Amino acid sequence: MKTCIFFTCLLLSIQAIDGQSFENIKLNNGTTLSYLIETTEISADETSNLVVALHWGWERSKPVSDTHVIDFHEKFAKKAVKLENTYLVSVKCPYSRWDNDLSVKAIDELLEKLLEKYEIDESSMALMGYSAGGIGCWYYLQRNPNNIFKLVIPIAARQPNETFNLENQSIAIIHGSSDEYVDLKNIRQFFSVLKEVNPNANLIVAPGAGHMNFSEYASRASNILSSLDYKYQ
């Protein structure tokens, strides 16, 4: 039986596959992409869920450090993903930021490798991103009409300027009412337009949360992944 990404699950501790060491793949253009991968207990009889996490902001003129990605993985991604039978992958952006076509291709190439290596249910895959990673989620959706992620969660992220290529995707926006970098008012205005073209979009507000209240956002992302019955494209 396939495991759907929205099943309500026991809150299991996530065990590392290879500790906190990065795994690497060589992209088609020769760039190395690194990522951390962890999993809950995997059943041999079922295909698994996949959650890909794009890290929060950084100095945009240069790539992030390993420490930065580990920090995001430990403080946010692992707290947000509590599904059974799930691979959690926190990706180290191989370029200076997520919102560019090279990063879109990098995510696709990583996804291809993961699907080859693990028994993943392609109907149970989610992409989430925090801050700069959330901007990357929006960029990925709008620049990749062949997207196969079934649920996308931009968190504490600046909204796009337009809604093109967002009409059919299951999207859950998470934002704090006191975000000091991206005003919730702007998010609400964008969401009202998005909702007109995409009934499968939702906005979840964390009352009083500032931009870096990651514990508030992690709990809400966990609820979305574990219990909400999203209509898939």
C-alpha cells in the first residue's frame, strides 16, 4: 500500500542514514551538489515519502557553508518532518542563491538521482523552503512546468510578482504575522489573487511570529505534511 504524504503518523525520531556527513552528486554541468539525508524507519513492503528542504537565507554573493546547512537541517527541517517512512533531504544550494535557473536544474537532477536510488512514491513528494528557500520554491514552480512535487510549502518567503504556473499546484504558504522582512499584508494581497486561480492554495498564519521564529513555522509545516488532505494536481 502506498504511503500518502498527508497521513497522520506517530511522531518518530528521525535517524540519520550516514550521520551528519554530506552526500554528493555531480551535476551535468560539472558542479558538485551536496545534501543531508535522513529517514524515519523505512518499510521494505512500501514505497516511501520524500520531503526536499531548501535552506534559509545567506550572503547572496557566495554559496553557503556546510555549517549553515547543518544548522538549518537540525533547527528546522528535522523538526518540521515527522512522517513515518520518509526520506528528508536538506539541499546545500550549489550556487549563490535558489532563485535562478541553475538551481532549478540542480533540484531536478537531485530528484532524478533520489528516485533512482530509493523506493519513493512519486505521488507522495513535497518541496518546502524557508525564507530564501521559500523564494526558491516559488521560483522552481514558476520556471518548471514539469514539476512533479505534489505539495509545495514556501515559509516566511517573499511572494512572487505574478501567479503564472501556480494554477494547479497544491501550495501551503506559512507566514508570521510579525515578520520583519516580509510584511504579512503583502502576503495576504498576493494570496487573495492566487486563490482566485488556484483553489488548492492555502495560507497558514503564525500569530506573533517574526521572520526567524523557526519553531513556530516547523510545527505548522509538520501539521501540513502529516494531516492535511491536499488535492494533488
